[in-house]
Amino acid sequence: MLPAHPAGLEQKFQTNVTSPETQQQSGPALLFPMRVYLLLTAILPIFAVAPLFYPGYIQTHSGFIPLWNVVDLRTNLGDLGWTPQIATTFDPLRGDGLLPYYLASLLPLSPIAAIKLIFGLSWLLGSVGMFLWLKSWLGHPGALIAALVYTYLPHQIVTVYVRGAWGEALFWGLLPWVILSTTYLVTSPKLRILPIAALFWLGSGLSQLGLTLWALIFILLLLLVVHRSQALLPILAALLGTIATIIVYILLPPHTLFIFTPTSFGDHFLFPFQLVSAFWGFGSSLPGWNDGLSFQIGLAAVGLSILSLFLWWRGGAEHLRPVNRTDRRLVFFFGAALVLILLQFSLTSFLWEFPLLLGHPLSNTLTYPWQLLGFIGLCLSVLAGVALWLDRQLTHLPIFGSIIIVIILSVYPYLLPQFVQVDSNLIEYPKAGLGDGQLALLAYDFSVATSGYTVGLDRGETTIPLAVHGPLKAGDTLMMNVTWQPLQRFDNDLKVFVHLVDANDNVLAQFDGQPLEGTHPTSQWIPGEIIDDTYPLLVPPDATPGPYRVFIGLYDEATLERLPVSTDSAGRVILDVQ
């Protein structure tokens, strides 16, 4: 819905893009009706979505937090003030909003299947939305290529399969629809369309409010640069939807809209090489250059955008569209991509301190500056489609098909997420939380070490479940089996302590050491991974009879400071031995 500029010859080309004469000159690709391109736009994202059909749950940085909160919401659907609080602190400005939780909770599916469906629908929405937004400007082939580049952006894959940020994933899926509905008010300035556009803005804000504020800035500039005098009604729709989102969050008890906690935002600026690096990892974001995440902006996006720039600047050839070098649409998307790229580097840190929100700087709208990579990808996706709009030869079927293959193959090796098989008892709620949402104790059980052959055990088994063994006796070796899941990154190596205590809290036996015998220290734990560990406790010969309890926790050996536990001021998770 971007009107052609300037008028004259350019307007003539805009009119003839889908005419029969142009179709015959442009090659077989343009002979397909729009429904074929729309169908391809909905089908070709299958390579990105396919891993979601794998059994189990995606192992991402968000861990099981979405699962736990979906289960909690399903049991509290009548509570209009519900916010996700299980193993997390609700920050609607910079975290996942309410919309994905409610969508997943209302679906008649298991929590795991519902969350996967939201991820898949987000990808499909983004692809179809890009095509519908750009088809009237770039033509059907150009809009299809733009949609596929947007779908297969590395940042999109990282958001879903590495970070598990489903609020952001839904935002990127809705963003093309937000732009489509907003710019549609330029060509069809009818008041009945206004609430539709405002609803898309509301959905975007309820998915990820911080990025929605950036979308507001982005689209306002797009309207003012490209549409100018026609921008009043679209701007009104954008403001109405955004303000409605803020009102929704203000009405939530407690008032959690603006949570400004200290972050190391400035430590996460990127280095230029990271935007084109082939590195792909599943680690968390670290300060400095040696990061665990990939921040590449995409081979296909960059390559096709460079081709568009060359074709735009070259002009003059018979098969090229005659476009003015000051075309405001092209100037905007090239300029926006460049500015957004510069915002990833520390040299623009002073701009991030610009007070935008209630006197707070821009940096408070996001957790990391690289969350804007999605907007860079949006601009480059549009520019990728521009190449086919400028050069009709690229719409010939063999070349057109090759471009599609290159787009998919350029990121295909990255579509290999890590999975974990989830037992039903792990979905409900964590057994305990440590360190203000930093670590979850997913499960635990007790067994007793045995020697020699024991009836009822498989060959090679060296322990017997405590429930089968019976009450602990003096001289027994109690084995505590635990399953941890880190939910945030640890900066240093912590030690695990386990105390076996009697009814008077006297310590009878203890374990004190690095997790996994020092082979996988906590500084190397990746948020979301599953860590199984076992800690032995030898019951002394003079131990008093039970019942017994276990105190477990983690501490910093240098300072002796324990990870806090909300249910115990001494930093202990207290468990009954049974």
C-alpha cells in the first residue's frame, strides 16, 4: 500500500505491473494468478515451521516458563488481573505480553502443542502479511520474495528456536499486518478501517510493548517520509492502538507497566563483524564480542538488497524499471536499515540515552539493542523484493525459482533446534525456585545405593528407589537425584550444598561440591537446558531414626553467599525424605 513516487513514467509502470502486456514481457513467473503466489507464501515457510512438529519441547532460553504460566492461566481464566508470575517477573514493556498466553490458554490443545502452534502461526502471519502489504508495489513475485526473506531471517529463527521469546515472535508476525492496515488508510481513508488498524496495533502491543513503541516510531517516519499529507488518519490509528495497550496494562493489578530495573544494556552493543558472522550458537547473550548468540542479518537479505541498490542506481537498461534515484520509498528503507544498523554499535550509545518514555531513555524500552535486528530484517526484506520489481528478468521462472531456493538454503542448517522430552510432572510447576527466577528445581527423587545383586533391579543398577527400599537406616547411602533448569545466565561458578538433617535439624550428612563433579560448572549453564545430577549422602552409623529432611541450595564459595530462596530466609530448599 505504498503509492508510487514520483508520478509520470513511474506511475505508468506502477499501473502496468500486473497488466497482461507486462506479464508477457516479464516471463512465465508473472503468468501465475495472485492466489498461486499467496498459496506459495503460506506453504514455503514449512521448512521453518517443520521442527515444531518434532515430539517434545523446544529447549530455549525461556525454559518451561511459558508452559508453567499457560497452565496457571488455564486454572485462573476468571481472574482478569492475571499476569505471568511463575518463575518470572512480569514486565510488559520489555518482556512477553499477555496476548500469547491467552491465545495458548484458550486453544483446546496441550500446553506444549498450544505454544508450538503460536510460534508456527506467528511465522505464517509474518509471511502472508508481508506479501499482502507489498504486492501492490512490488508485484506478486517481488512481494513473495520479500515475504520469504522476512520469514527466513536468522533473527526470526533465533527468536523462536534459541531464545523462545514467543511474545516477540508474535510481534514480528503481526508487524506486517500492522503496517498493512495502517498504510491502507492512506489509499482508502475510511473511518470503518480505523478500528481494524487500531486492533492490529493493540495486538502488537499486547505481544511485546517495547518493540511496539519502536514500531510506532518506525511507521510514523514511514508515513511522514513517503505519504506526508496523507498520514493523519494512519497516525491516529497507530496512536489509538498503542494507547489502548498502555491502558490495558495500567488497569492490571498491580500496576506493572513500567518496570525499570538496572540492566547491562550498554554491554550488549554489537561489533560490525557479528552482523555477517557465520557463527550459530545456542548460548545466552554475553557482554563483549565472544557472544553465545548469532546476530547475522542474513545472506539472502544482504545479497538481494545490494543487488537492489545496484539496479536502482544503475537504471537505464531496457529490462530495468525507470525509477527516480530520489524515490522516497527506496530512500526510506535503505536509510532506515542503515540507521538501525548503526544503533547496534556503541558509537550511538548517546542516542539510546535520549529521554522518550516518561523521562526515561530509549534503552529502557528494550532489554538488548540487538532486538532491533528484526526491523533491520524488515527493511532488507522489502529491499530484497525491490530487486525483482526493478529487474523484470529476475521474475523469469528459472531465476525466480533459484532465488527461492537460495533464500531457504542460506539458513537451512540453522533450522535444527534442540529439544527435550518433557514428563507431565515437569509441566505443572517447578518444585522450587532459586535466585529470583535464576534457577528452577524441576524434579527430585531419592534412592539408596546398593551393592551386589538385588532382586527386582535390572542388571547393572546400583541404586534402589527409597520407596522400594523402605525407611533409611544407619549406614545407608542416600542418593538425591535432581533435575535443574537454569532460567538466567550465571556469571560465576557456584557450588551445590545438600544437608541431610534429623527432626531437630541436626546435620547428619552433607554433600558440598561442583555440580556434575565439576564437568559442567554453573558459568557454562545455558538458560533453558535440562541438567540432571546426583548427590550422595552417607547416613552415619550413630544416626537417630528418621524422619529426615534435606536442605539443598547453591552458594558462591568466594563470598559464602547463597542463592536466595523465597520460601526460606537461609537460602535453602527444604524437602522431606520419603
